[in-house]
Amino acid sequence: MTSVPILSVREVSKSFGGVKAVDECTLDVEAGRITGLIGPNGAGKSTLFNVIIGLYPPDKGEVTFDGVRIDGFLPHRIVRLGLSKTFQIPREFRNLTVLENLLVAAPWGATENLRTLLLRPAEVRRQVREQVNRGEEILTSVGLRALRDEYARNLSGGQKKLLELARALMASPKMVMLDEPVAGVNPVLTKTLLDVIEALRDGGTTFFLVEHDMDVVMSHCDHIIVMHQGRRLMDGSPEEVRGDSRVIESYLGN
């Protein structure tokens, strides 16, 4: 039986000033996998990611996540549905500590209501303790627990990538989209990051990533989608993609 994809993109197009960055692209991402999105520069990968997460509205087409059509939704609404995204260049809150960066991203529920803050302080304190504990657990899982009280501005580039992932995890996402997660990261932290992603995948979290490091893509992705000129060229296992003549001609051969 064919499983229902957690993310479905149908004939999505997006243009900028007459240049069509995404051209009637259709693709699916299966749950519980690490799916890679590759293609030459200008293929439309980052634009498609930004359409999916709600940063750009599509000119046409549909995006469905976990059974809900989300094209046209604002990013915060998409995040609350369980879809998070990290950025190629980390966007940390420089003057907050590592732990505070995670708490900013935490879902606070009823405690975001002024009435609750004023009339139910015990509930607020309880939820703060719960979120701090959860933040510390996530920092432990990504290897940043010892830096919980360090200002984010003092982290290395690789540590900021780990912080970016940790912050995305605070929303308990069903799926995380990663934009070049290992770009500019040293080999030691790259291994840490990839180990974390694989452990989370094994725990049920879905990952959809754009990455130009082919060794990383071929070694760590369960499934790969290839884009070319704004469209899906093909998709398959790493072995199938590596041996496809169209992929070799359009991307790997270059």
C-alpha cells in the first residue's frame, strides 16, 4: 500500500520580475525519512522551500502538509501545524543566551494570554519550568548543553547551525526543512549535526533538506529529489539518482 505523503506540492509556480524560479513543480515527501532536494544553482530549490514555509505566496499551485492545504498560510501558522525550517545563514538572537533562544521559539499556549499571566501565576511558573527543562533536553541532544548560558553571538558558525536546529525542535515539529545544514560547518560538528538528524529521523521526525555537499546527500538521505529549471527532474534512492543519465548531465556531471 502506498503511504500518504506528509508534504505534497502540486504544480507550484513562483516568478520574480518575469523570471520563473519555480515552474509547475510537483513532488512528495514521505514521513519518517530524510529527503534531500538537489539541483544546480538557480534550479529553484530555495524558492520552493520559501513557498512551502509561507515566506513567499505561490503564483499558482497547491501545498499540502499533513492533510492540510497550507499555501497562503502565514509562517507562524504553518509552524503551529508542525512544519519548521532552519536557514542557510543562522538567524540567532545574538544578545540572548543559547537557552533563551530556544525559549523564544517555544509554544507557550495559554500563558501567552495577559489574563492568564495576571490571574494564574502558578500555571505560568509551571509552564516556564517545563519549557526550560525541554530546552535543556534539546540542548543536550545537539551537544550544546554546556553552552546554555553563553550568548548566542559568541558561538562558532557550526554551533549556530546546531542552535538553529535546536530552536526548530522546540516547537515539536513533525517535519523540519533544512537549508544547507552543513554549509560552513567543520567536520566534527558536521558529524554531530548529521548524527542528531538521523537519531531524530529514527524517532519519527521527517526531514527535507537542501544541500550541495553530495557526500552528505548520498550518505545520509533516504530519498532524493532532483530539481532542474524550476521543476522536479526525477526522484529516487541515492543509488538511482547517482546513476540517472539526466541527473549526470544536468547536475552531477558539472
